[in-house]
Amino acid sequence: MNDTEALERISARVAFFETSLSQLKKDLPKYIQYQADSKGVHTALPKGLRTVASSEPHSALQFFLFLYAKKQEELAKYQDHYAELAKESKEMLESWDKQLISPMKILIQDHENSLKRKRPMKQSSTILPGPALTSSITALPPAPGGDENSHATPTPQPILSGEVLNQMLPIHAKLFEKHRVESLKRLFRNVLWNEVTYHARCLEAYSHLLECLDTVEDVDEEEHITSNA
């Protein structure tokens, strides 16, 4: 693979990641916010459960209803973590523009300029502004105490030569891929860990409620009628 093909390949990878990042910025916070907004599912039920429990004569069933209301409130409080996760994820996605994409675009531009310097110049009849700028510089008077060439402005030189830049292209590509993969892993690990923890708490709470419900014994119909007579 020559330098041009390698540059095109890494440019395509950066462009693809930028597109993927734009999609994640749009969809991921929306999904997390939806989870945070579903907190109302847990906050709406406890009031009704306590109303029913307050007039329930069966003590074990009454205990279950009050416990059910309490567990729902606990799960609602834990869903506040989704709001924090939404904020963290948004900040992480925004930071990738500055930490990954923008630096790579600058490096790619440097490599492109390096390749252009290696190509032979084509003769052109187009008049460029360079000569006019040069003539104005050469018309300046010599600096005091110096010869006529003492005013000459040094030509800016690239920090790295084209050859060195081209040798570094594979390194830049590997570093970009390394940080890109690590960043995506960190993002989705945070999301999944929050999901697993929340649903584990739900499983724990509902399992406890099912066990409690199983301890509620059925009431004999004749005994119930007699006790209430």
C-alpha cells in the first residue's frame, strides 16, 4: 500500500467515525433519557398500593402491599442514575470531537500537504499573489548596520519533513484506532453497567416480593364469613 492509499484509508476511517459519532449523539442520550423519564412508572403505583393496604383485613397480604409500595419507591430513586448517565454520556461524546477527530483531521491535512510537496509542479499561466508579496519584501531598505540582505525574511519550514511524516502515518492510524476503540468501550461499559445494576435491583426487589406473596395463605371461605359476621 502506497502513501496515497494509506492516507485515503485513514481519512475514510476518520470520516466514518465522525458519522457514527453524530448518530450516537442523536440516539444514545435519547434512549438514556427515556429510561430516566420512565421513573413515573414506579412513582405512580405506591399511592394506590397503600390505599388498598390500609383497608386490607388480611395482615400478611397487607404487609405485602405496603412492601410492594416501598420497593417501587426504592426503584424510582435508583432511576435517578439514568439522568447522571445521560449527562456523562453526552459530555463523553462531545469530547471525542476535540480529542480524537479534530487532531486526526489536522494530521491528515499535514500528510496531504506533504504528498503535494513530493509531486512535481505543473507549469501554470495563472498569476499568483506570491511575486507581488515578494517584490514588496525585497523593496524594503536594509536594516541599520547591516548589508542589503540583512532584512531577508526566512522561509517558514515544516516542523517535520515529508519523509518523516509519511513514516509516521501508520503510527497515527494505529493510535487513532486504539483510542477510538477504547473510547467506545468506555462509553458502552458505562451504559451497560448502569443497565445491569438497575435491572439486577429490579430482579432482587421483585423476587423478594414474590417470596413474600407466597407466604400469604389463602383464607377459608366459611371461616372468613364467620369472622366477619
